[in-house]
Amino acid sequence: IHSLNDFLESYKAARRVGFNNINIDLMFGIPDQNMEDWSETIKKVIEINPEHISCYSLIIEDGTPFKKLYEENKLNLVAEDTERDMYHFAINKLKQAGYLHYEISNFSRIGFECKHNITYWRLKDYLGVGAGAHSFVNNKRFSNFKNLSQYINGVRENNIIEESTIQRQNDLLSEYMFLGLRMIEGISKKDFKKRFGEDIKIIYGNEIRDLIQKGLINENKNDIVLTPKGIDFSNQVFVEFLK
């Protein structure tokens, strides 16, 4: 709902008033997009020099107008090979421009990695404040009332939580693996053992061995990480830890 010029004006306005940590979200694989379009987008973004960039591939969600257009064959979608080429192009160009590729979809200047997201990917505690906010504390997920009036009344009555769930150990294990593997530096074996009290190979030895054989992950003395191929097929990796 905004144009390129609208975006640039908003970005410049944020700089003028003193913001020194700005993220830009980019989407690739959108209908009618080609490599030339995507190359120009990456070039323009590098020129304006944000501290953080997120690059996401289009996902057509159920129940959306896009899904309806897709089912009616009205979307000229990018070929899968082209979509992957776009992703690798972004990785290479952003690295050349000095951005750290620290998570599958995220890039930053050194020291500007997203602290909230890293907390989420590392399955650490976080507290959400305000109506509809979500939290994760002591292995319990809970969310505040979305309705503002309910939330305000809840504050007065000291009860703002609408939903809460205590995560089972199996759920925590799965989430730790598939969220942690999103990080380019991967999962620390030492951290896993400290968190769950078991060696990672005791719990996931078969899965790790199978994924190594498929060339989707690498293992060293300290860490388990996605290979470049594993990044491209990350969903195939993650599903192995959801069983």
C-alpha cells in the first residue's frame, strides 16, 4: 500500500529524527519479479545502508486473497530455481557489502543483530508487554488479552493473561532444535546438554546421522549447523525434529 518513494521518505524521516538502528524487510519470489528487479532492490537497499535487513521468500498463506488468486491461476509466480537464485544473490551481495548473515533470513552490521529474535531462536525467556503480547517464561507460553478493554480491566484486576500453555519436554526439545538451527552458527552441544541434561546425540543421534549423510547438516566438536544445501532445504531438516 506504499510506493518506493513513500518508503524512502519514511526512511529519511527516521534518520533525520535520530534513529540509528533501522531494519528493512525485503520479499523475493513475488509475482512478476525477475532477477533484474531483485538485483536493483538489493543495490538500492545497500546504498541507503540500514543496520539490519531481513529477506523473506513469498509464502502464499491459506485464507488470503493471494491464495484465492493462486487457485484461480492468476499469479505469475517465480520459478523455484529462480527464487533460490534470488536468495543466494542476496546472500552474496549483502556479504560483499559487509553485512553479517547470522540467520537464514537475516543480515546485519556487526553488533546490530536482532536481540529479540536471537532470544526467540535460542528458546530463552522473554516477556511481552501490552494487549495481545506473547511471552515465554520458565517453559510456559502465555498471551495477554487482545481486546483492549479486556486488557485494561485485566490490569486493574491483576489478571491480563488470556491463554497459557506449559510446554512439554518433547516440545521444548523440538523447538530448541528447529529454531536454533535457523542461526548460521547453529546449535551448541554444550548449551543443549546444560539446558536438557543429556548429550544431544543420545536424544537425536539417528536424526543427526541421517541428515549428515544427506549433506544437510555438519557436525564438529562443539556445534551442529546447517550446510548451504541444508539452508535451502531447511524445512526438510526441521521436520526431522518434530517427530
